[in-house]
Amino acid sequence: MTIIETRGVKHQIRFEVDHINLQPRITQDTAPSSVRVGTKITIKWPPKSISPWAAHDLKVFAESYTWFNPHLTLRGVWNGEEFINVKATNPNWEKWRPRNPTSPHWYNESRLQRYLAAHVSRDRELERHRTVREFIGEFRGLSGTAVQREILEEVGCSYQSLAQFFGVEKVNREGIAKLLASMRKHSKPVAPKHLGLIGAEHFKQRFLEAGGNAETFKYQRRKGTTEEGIPYVVEFAFGLHQHGLTQETRVSRKIVTGANWSVGINDPFRSFGSTGEGLENTLAQVRANASQPVICALHLASAYIQYADRGKSSIILTDDAVQPDDDE
């Protein structure tokens, strides 16, 4: 059972198996909670159902989130013993959140069509009648009535419901293409820096806490846009473990990887564009294999990430990106 407490509400979620239909069964109950600031997560495992290795992996997984979230204060307790207590390096740090308005520059015609279809399907379930104007108003830079009026007139869908515009008998692909072009015309692209920059100081703090040697710490950042106009930020931190400078204690390599401020269960950077080489091969070329005492962290922030599998364990990276000056 998993218990999530936040904003005065306790959510108790049970994960079970329907042995007749061979399907997962999830139930949720709510109750009042004393936790009003922050979030408390409790996981209750059946006795003897988790191995020591699995427990270790779970602790490492939790700790990894502190590398990519400067605003995160995290305390973890396992069977009554504290295994992590990390303070935020920047409690006021900001990133692009799910509640922030999306940008029309992040869509092509097929993605916008799927986005529209999801809205129409949801509205049908809720028996809601959303207009095209309301849909346009959800996008960044298009909340004003004047710009909405211009777009509606250019596309020719004033006073039309979203379901009607999408198409009843067949998809209105021509109209969707016009809508996308008009929304892009009347809005500005999002600069990569607005996605959220983790920064060298935060990475260095986590690096030192992990036992890194300050003099060997290196940080690099690349930000830009793809040919489709998708903004991205790549941040990489690297250095030697303090024990790697002596022969007293052997330590193995530590790698932390993730995308959009979430940690990858496995390394998602298995292939870099046309070279076909991933993070592991790149590190091996500089003799930073698994037995070496190095610490590195790689994070990708992007408005649209394409994965190679449904489990989101491998990111598809291309070579069609441009890198503007850092002050843009």
C-alpha cells in the first residue's frame, strides 16, 4: 500500500491483482492528514517481500531526485532508520510545471490533432461543451480576447464548439493545420532558459555531498531548439570521488541520469543521434567505466521528449538542434 499525504489529505492507494481476470486492481481511499506543507509518501511492503538489493536501489532512486530539483528538501526513513536528509539548495527555484500553459510552437499538426482529440474525448465524458476560443485561451500568449478573435477569424471557426471543429464524421485536418499556423503566428516561442536551469552551484553541492573532490568538478550546459522549434536544456556535471585521489579506499562509479526533473530507472541516454553511441560508450572512451571512482550527472529538460519504448526507459535523441548564445 502506498500512502500520499499533502495539503491536509491522506490518499491511501492499494495495488492488488485480480487473479480471475489477471488484471491489476487499484483502489484509493482518502482521509484527513496533518501534513499541510510539502508531501509525505509512505510505502508499506509485505514482510520479507523485498530483497536488500532492492531496498538499496530504492534508496538510491529517492536520493537521485535531489540532484535535479534544487527546491527539494527530502528526508527518507527505511524501517525506522533515516537514510537521507537533504536540504534544498534553492527553495524558490522555478521550473516549467504541468500547470503552466503549453505553447503552440511545441506541436506539429499530428500532435495537435491528438491533443484536440484528447480534449474532445474528455469533454464528452464530462458532458462539457468547450468552444474553440476556450481551447485557444489555454495556450501561452493567447489568453487575450483580441488575439483569440483574430485567430478565430483567420481560421474561420468563430462561435464553433471544439467538437464540431475537430470533426464529427472525419477529422478536420485542414482546419487543424490552419489553427496551428495561426496560433504560432500570434505567439512567441518559449526560450530554453524558461524551462528551468538547475545550475552549476546546485550540482556542485550534490557532488560534494556524494564525496566528490571540489578541484575536479566540471559543469557544462547546452541549450537551444530543435528544427521543430522544441526548446531544450542539457546539463552535465562530472568529477572524481575524493577517494579516487588516494589508494586507501576503492569506490565505484556513480551516475545520475534523468529527464524533465525525474530520475530514470535505467540510463535513458543509450544513443546520441547519428553516432549511435550513448552515455556508457562516451564515458568508456574517457576511461570512466564502472570501476572508476567518478561521479557524473546528466539531465535533459525539453518541452517534448520522444521515447523509444512504452516504459520510457530510452530517449530518442537527434542531431537537428541549434545552440544559441547563452544569454538568449
